[in-house]
Amino acid sequence: MAKQPKQMSDDELVSICMEEIARGIGGGLDAENDNDISLPLDYYLGKLPGISAVAAKDKNASRYVSMDVMDGIEATVAEIMPTFSTDSIGFYVPSGEGDEESAETESALVNYLFFEEYNGWTLLQELLKDTLLHRNCTAKVYWDERASVAYEEYDNVNQAALQQILAPNAPMQEVEIVEQVVDGEEEMQAMQPTLERQALVEMGVSPDLAPPVQETFNIKIKRTTIVGKPVIKSLAPEEVIVNGDHNSPFLDDARVACHEKAETSSSLIAQGFDPEVVALLPAYSTNTESLSRSRESEEFDYASSHEATTTKRVFECYILVDYDGDGIAERRKVVIGDGNHLLANDPVTSVSLVGGVATLMPHKYKGISLFERLREIQDTKTPLIRSVVDATQLAANPRMGVIAGEVNIDDLLTSRTGGLVRAESQGSIFELPKGEVSQSAYSLLSFMNEQRKERGGSAVGMANTANAAVGQGGDHTMERVMSSMELTNSLIAKSMGETIIRGIFIELHKLIRENHQGELQARVGSQWIKSMPSEWQSRANVSIQIGSSNAERVRQANVLREAIQLQEKLAGMGSVMFEESKAYTAISQVMKLEGIKAPERFFTDPESEEGQQANQGKQQQSEEMQQKEEMMQQAMAKAQNDMATGELMKGQAALQAQQAKVQIEGMKQELDRMTAMVDAADKADETQYKYDKMASDESLELTKLELQYGTDAKETNEGNK
């Protein structure tokens, strides 16, 4: 007979969790050398290295601290953060054919929520600074459900209205009456309808005909609504504890990942924890490990005179443990308060904590911080610069020696411009020899600055160099600058993307899919995107696309501007190579590279609804213009035809006139010949008569022709008009 599995007791579970926490990595100490977690912060803020004991006694000694850690980290952050300043950084990979549209929609929605609703850019900046200072960073991604309580008061409410008031007006809401107030006056007012009914009955009115009594209430109700939303926040390094043998920056496979936090009693109760158990937790007192991060005050007091606002320490553990006794470890979320009080014990499928590093160390939970690389530089430069400052001050205000008894010491110690010092003899006051700053000190400072660049602080002062190279139009010069400046920083950005950003997007998608009620919509660019998270499929494959650095963005923008100029030429030529949508893509990309995230405010996207409407209007206008052009062409063709017809008629008339002219000339010549013949012969009567008749006939015919020619020419001219 098989042995029945034995479930672990709560005390056993709490004991295992607290043992893992005690042996874990983190909790206010550096994983490698047990240094206080505040050490990097002290360097960052210029508190270290401190001054020597000798210098401490000299109020005039320099207290200068080289800020290499801060300068290096801030410059690196300024160089890397633009690579995260994109509208879309995480893209869910389609699970197969036909899933492309869903994956694209979900990617757009989650990216929008991350950057716009959850302030993702600021979150990434905090995480980046954490890992540059403390070797790694941690984000917490969880669905936060809290009870929201509201009180409402109503006077003179009848039964029907009361039922309506007590009905929940939101999901996951409870309504209860917490108080019903009735004083003497209100009681009399409440009894008035009853008295009136009784009076009517006494007057002989049937009880059935009397108006019914309307009972009213004066009440105070309490609405308790459970409000849930995704939350993403950066955790301080001292708040995160991982099992000591964990060997990767990813926490989803850690045996124990714990969030040590301080919360008020009110906050714990609002999260649904048992108020009686919360009341048993001791007040959280000063703890050197957990409080080491504070930079503003050396003394702390978490105590409160009011129980609801008293701070309690709680351990939220995600632990792999064989709780049910079947021999297989399962992931559970165990919440333990100070004093080993169990607040929650629930099965979970994932870890809400997401880890990340800037520089990966193989087989290590923590990576390498920029602080570690620059700490020695700051330690070395600080005393060097102090010595230079002290030597300069000493040169301006040298130490003086006097011969005892020959100098009035009071005069010497009274420092004023043009003051006199009484002395017995010349040479009784003299300047003491002072040490000179060796030239090697300046050489060493230059060497340490070069070391800072090589160790990861190359971003300091390099941005201006890159911009200058771009301004000079020297692409190759800029590329050389970028190659020396950006290799390390691009690797840091890539490492952050593949660790913590990827984990955040996987967990955020899971939370929205499992908990969001109803439709999710967002305006992305110029389009509204809508989707039902309850219909999403599980996605664990995310492609992280890191943007470009400042110098690289400038270079890309310049290349795109050249492409836009070429597109303008192609558009002017009417080439098929030009397309409006591709031109818009180039223009919008340039604006995004320049930091303008909404190019649709300045340019119309041809693919958008507005752009399509504009294109339809342009097409309609073009068709109308084409119709008008065709009508004009037809009118011109008709005019040209009319002109051609007029020219033909004009030519025919001219030909006819020329023929008539030739005929007239011939007839004139014949008349002249006959006249000459008559003059040469004897003009007999008969001959004279024939001649006269012929001349008369010829003259008449000539007159007809001339008249006909003139009429034809006039008609031709009229037709041409």
C-alpha cells in the first residue's frame, strides 16, 4: 500500500523560508565582499574617500572629492537611456502562421501601457542606475488588489430607494449599512405618515383607500470595492534576497526569491491580510542593513502612535518547496511577518521579481558594476587633487617664520591689506620653504583620466566629441568616436534588454491576460487599437529591440534626410519609385530620431483614415480637373477645326478671285486688240456698228465679273469671321 503524502505544516514552511533568507544573497550586503550596500552610494554622492586624520585637524585643508563614480554613471545613463526611448521596445513573437496580427496588437498595447500608463522610461532609468551602482537590479511586476472604502450618508430614504442604494455599482464590491441614526425629531417625522393614515381611518375612510405608509430611513453605508491593476516598480537592492547558490541574473528559476519590505498595518489589511495577524506583528525598528540606503538622516524612527500607520516588516517569498509531500517541489508565494507570523501561503506559477544586470558574469547572480571599475580611480584622484589644491593655497598664503623677540606677533597675526608689522631688524620675518607639487602628480592625473575611459567611464566628455564629428560632416570620424565610446554602452543596453526588460514584458503580458476585465484599448499613434486580454494566448517569447545612441541617431537622421531629398526628386519626375507611404515613413522616422514621438501631429499618414480621406479628395479633384481639361481640349479642337474650315474657304475665294482676274486681263487684252484693228481699218458704218456692239458686250461681261468677284470676296471674309 502506497504511503499517503504528508502535507507540510505552516510552522515547517515558515522555518524553511526564514532559513533560506538567513543564508541568502542580498538583504543589505554585497554578495561578494559583504560590504554595506550604502558604500557605492557614498562614493556616488561624494562622501568617499574621506579626509585623513591629519587633514581633519586642519580646517584649511582641502576636502575635495573627485566625482568619478557619479560622473561616469550619469554620463553612461545619458548615453544609454536614449536607446530605451522608443514607442516599442518589446515585440511578442507569433506562435505560428495566422498569429501575426494578434501578436502585433498585443505588442502595441503592452508597449503603450508600459511607457504611458506605468511610466516605463523612469522605471528603466532607476533600474539602470541600480545595476551600474550595485551590480544588478530588480523589478517587481504584480497585480495589486486593494480594498477601497467609501462612506455615504442618505436621509429620508424609502424602501424602494434603499434597495437601489444597497445594490453594488461596480464589480467586486460589497455594500453594508454601518449606521442608522434616529433622534426624537426624526422619529416624529418618521411617524407622521402613520398618524395621517390613522386620522383618515377615524374619519370613515376605508383602510384600503387610505394611502400606504411610506417608511423612511436615515442611514450611513460603507462601500468596499476591490480595485486591481498591474504595478511595476524598481526594488532597492537591499530589499531583495536570493538563495546563496543561485548562479544567474534570472529569478524565474531561483529556489528562493524574496522581497523584504516595510509596509503600514493599513496597507497590509487593504491587501487582504488578516487584521488580527497584522496586529501581532511588531513595529519595524531601526535596522542597519535595511536602513543603510538612507542618505538624508543618520537616525530613523519608524514608530507611529497610530496602529494603522505603524510600519511592519514583511518577507514576501517565492519559494520552490514540496509543500504537499508528493516529492516534487512546487512554486509558492509565502508572506511572513516579523516574528514568523504567516500571512499568506498560495500556489503560483511564476515569480513576480525580475532580475537584470548591466555586465553579465558567467555563473553569477550579480554582474559587474561601473562603481567597481571607477572606485579606484576616485580613490586615487581625490588625494592627488587635494594636494594640488593645498599647494596652491599654500603658495598664495605661505607659512612665515620669525625671530623670537624681534617681531610684534600681534601685528603679524592681524591680517589686513597694507597693514604694518613692527620688526626690530631686517630679516626677522621670512617665508618658510614650501614643497612644490611634482609634475608627476599632473601626469598621474592624466593617466587616471585615461584609465577612467578604459574602465567604462568613456561617456564622460565624449558626447560633445561625437556631436562635433557629426557637425563637421565626418562620418568616418564619427564612427571612430562611436567605436571607442559605444561598444561598452551598447553591450550594457543589450544586456539590460535581454534580462530585465524581457522578463518585465513576459510577466506584464501574463498579468493583463489573467486579470484584466473587459476590453483593452489605447490610441497608438493615429490609430485606436482594441483587444480582449481574456482571449490572449500565453506568450513567453519576446523580441527586444534596443534603439540607437545619440550619435547613432544623428547619423541615421542624416542618412534619412538624404533619402527624403532623393524621394522629392523622384516625386518631381513622376517616377514609380516614389510612394507617399514610404516618404511618410522616412519623415516620421527622422522626427522620432530627433525626439518627436508623434509625427502625425505635423504630417498626415497616407495609411490612416484621415490620409485615405485626403487621398480620395485629391483623386476626386484630379478627376474634376481632368474633365475640365478634356472639355478645354475639345473646345480648342473645335476652334481649330473652325479655323481650318475658314482658311479653306478663304483659299477657295482667293483662287476664284485670281481666276476672275486672269479672265478679266484676257478680256482687256482682246478688247485692246480689237480696238487697234478698228483704228487701223476704215471705219465703215457696219464695221463700226459691230465694233460698238462687241465692245458693249465685252464691257458688260467685264462689269459682271468685277461685281461677282467683289461679292465672293465679301462672303468669304464674313465666313472667316
